Amino acid sequence: MKVDFYVVNKCLQVGSVYIIGVSSSSTFLIGDTDSITASSMFDTPPESVIVGPLVPLPHT
């Protein structure tokens, strides 16, 4: 699957960023890029995977 996404930001200014937490698969980007390629490989059998609660980032 290929997704073409075109954005015109014109005058973009970022003063500050506050992130409370991130997911197990996330991208955070400020600025320009030509392309982003995401891929994933998982070679562990599903029965051996232990999924626990997510831990939030500490507040600073």
C-alpha cells in the first residue's frame, strides 16, 4: 500500500512541545522530509508475547 500525502505549511513556527507519552509505534516530526518509511518485523511466536500496561513519561 502506498499513501501520497501533500501538506503546505507555509509559515510554521513551533514555540514549545509537551509530550505526555508515546505509543509503541510512533513518529514525531517537526520540519520537512522527503519521505518516511515505516516497517516492522516480529519473529517471536504470539504465545510468548507478554503485553503489559503502558508506562507514561514522567512530568518535568
